[in-house]
Amino acid sequence: MKVLLVDDEKNILTVLKAYLQQEGYQVTTALNGSIALTLFKENQYDLVLLDLMLPGLSGEQVCQEIRKISATPIIMLTAKIEEEDRISGLQMGADDYISKPFSPREVVARVRAVLRRSNTDLGLGPVADITTFDNNLSINNIQHEVRYNGEIIPLTPMEYKLLSVMARQPGRVFSRAQLIGLVQGYDFQGDDRVIDAHIKKMRQKIERVPSDPKIIVTVYGIGYKFNSEAEA
């Protein structure tokens, strides 16, 4: 597994690189966002550890640029500890969020957990050629690819997992807590309302009219469900 580690503090790079290499990961380091983006575009990585407070190009900007071209898992490292900062980071497409100061062992454990989640299909098996009310939605869990009207939809890892989980059982109502458990793990600590933000962004990508969703439907007071043509 190849990890891109981005932080402007050399001592953090040195310590985390040593711990990750001890666990068998191949680690490439970058001291700023510009270098990180260049490395990412020229190489293939399985995960990015990304500090937010970088000189020049910020970690947030790096995350947004990566998400335009890749679904590679991203773990944010930051001294920002407010809940809104964590939610904002997750909304940008991050898969996890670690506040400084942190234990290197915790970082390694989080890396292992995120990679485990990203390399499993959540026990759902392949899902493909699902027809919605008025369009064709195809989900391929092998290639991690979603097509809508024949065009590839650039979903973030979180959006993809949410869609895949619900599409596997159309009509079933999932609570926010259930969705968090399936896509983030039941040890997730935070506001399960973060699911709402991911659903909102996903709707903007796959719904004909996001304000009147037909595919991912809100069940008020409970959660969400995936609608299929069969239900109609």
C-alpha cells in the first residue's frame, strides 16, 4: 500500500513515515500542497494523509483538487478541533479526520481502518443496471464506478458507499446511525447529521431535480431510502 503524507512540519513527517513504514506501507512525503498535487498526479497512491494548514496551497484546496480526479481515501490532519471544522472536512470528501496533537499509533490505526473500508464492498456484492424512475443508474462495485445516463458520475468515496449501501436494498429505510455504521464504522464519533450533507451533495450529482429527489428519498423522522422503478 502506498501512502502520500503531506505536512509542513518535518518532525511530523519523519515520525509518521517511520511508524507507517514499520507497518509495511510505502510512504512518500511532501512539505506543501503544490508538491503534493504534483506527486499525486504523477503517481498512484492508496491513501493520502493531508495536513490542512499548509503554506501556499491549503490542505482544503488540495483535497478539493484530488476529489476532482480521484476517489483515493483522504485522512485530514489538523489542529482545528471545532465540530464545524470536522464536518467541513468530511463534506469536502475526506474519509476521516484526526486532530493534532495525535499519537502516531492512532494515525496508523486510522490508516488501516480507512484502507480496510475502501477495499471492501461492505458485503453487498456487485450492483449494476439499476433503473430509477426516469433515468438509468448503473453501479459497479468492482470498478467503483457509477454511471448516470451513460456518463460517469464523480462521487466521493463516502457518496459512493452511501449510494451502494442503499441501492443494494431498494425500498429499505436506513436511519442515519445505520448508514454511519455501514460506511464509517460503528466506532465513529461525531454528529450523524453529517450524512445529510453527503446525501445533499450526492443528490446534486444524480438527481434530475435535486430539490425534488426521486432516487434517494427522505423518510422524515427516520432517514433515507433508495427508490427503484419497481417501487413505482
